[in-house]
Amino acid sequence: AQSVTQLGSHVSVSEGALVLLRCNYSSSVPPYLFWYVQYPNQGLQLLLKYTTGATLVKGINGFEAEFKKSETSFHLTKPSAHMSDAAEYFCAVGRGSGGYNKLIFGAGTRLAVHP
Amino acid sequence: DVKVTQSSRYLVKRTGEKVFLECVQDMDHENMFWYRQDPGLGLRLIYFSYDVKMKEKGDIPEGYSVSREKKERFSLILESASTNQTSMYLCASSPTGTGGNQPQHFGDGTRLSIL
């Protein structure tokens, strides 16, 4: 069965510093992986996705993630944090068979950016 | 852009009431989902639907039911609301995929309080 673990429920960085949000997954089949961002009082917005092909995936707002099969990881990074990046971030893995397209979400990591 | 619209952003109801949460998507997606989101628990799947009049239980279906009479609309019903159903409810839609390879698109959520 698939599962997702996000290490660190809260991460705090300075503006301009590197952002690193960690995600590890377990899956018995080649995984489909996603990162979503949630701003206060809003729904989830897709940041990026890995389905097949290149293991380094670029997303919106300067974020990227690297799929590492040997480490079962899909960590999210951004070279330089901006105040507007403060939000909650969710990693998700696709699950199930058929066309149902269900996802399993991690518990989330809240990113704080301070001046 | 995909648009998923939830009928209410905030809702306050009383214990024992029958509560309807409505969701509409405009991209002709086959799959629709209802989640609840609670701090530290991430998103938990309540029910999903893969076609009109078709539904499947998710991970936490107890106390909820759903209805999908038209492809674009998916309703979540709390048959007899209880205080432990106070939560943020998120609706999502996605096209048919394989093993979860398609992202889900989310509405802005309904924050439901049961008094």
C-alpha cells in the first residue's frame, strides 16, 4: 500500500534562504508524485508533478523537486525564499488501480518565512 | 483553467441538522472527490465518484453520504450533523487516469462549524 511521510510539520527560513521540504513515499509500483501548496483559507494548488521521464521536475513560483527512486524521496526545493511562499505544503502519491485517480496526502508542512 | 466551485466558504449548523455541501466543476472531469482537512492529519478522503450516479467510499465515510446526479456536480451530505464533523471540507475533480497519474484540482473549501 502506498503512503507518504513529510518530515517536519513546521519549517522556518529567512527570506532569501534555501527552502527544503522533505517527502518520502512508499509504493509497490512506480509512483506518481505531486506537490501542492495551500495558502490561508484557500484550497490546494498544484505546484508540480512527477509521472514519468525526467526526475528533476520544475514547477510554478520557482519550486522544483527531484524524484530519487533509491531513496524513495521527492523533496521540494526553492533556491531563495520569498515572503509570499509562506503557506502549507502537501506531498501526495497516486494510488489505486484503474482510472479512479485517487491520491494519498502527507500530513503537510507549514512553511514560515521571516525577514 | 479548471474551476472547482464550492457553494459556501463558511457554514454554521446545529447538531442533528441535515447539511448539504455542494461542488461544481467546469472541465467535464469524470472523477470527483470529497475530503476533510484537520490540523496535523492532512487530507482524508470521505467519498469519491467516478461517473454519474456512481460512488465509492473513501477512508472515513461514516456519517456522510454523497450524490452525483449530473457529471459536473457532486454533493456531500451530513445526515445528522455532529460536533466532531466540524472541519474544513475540500472538493476536488480530476480526469480519468491510471493508478493516480492525474492531478486533482481543488475548490477553495468550506469551513463547517457544527454547534
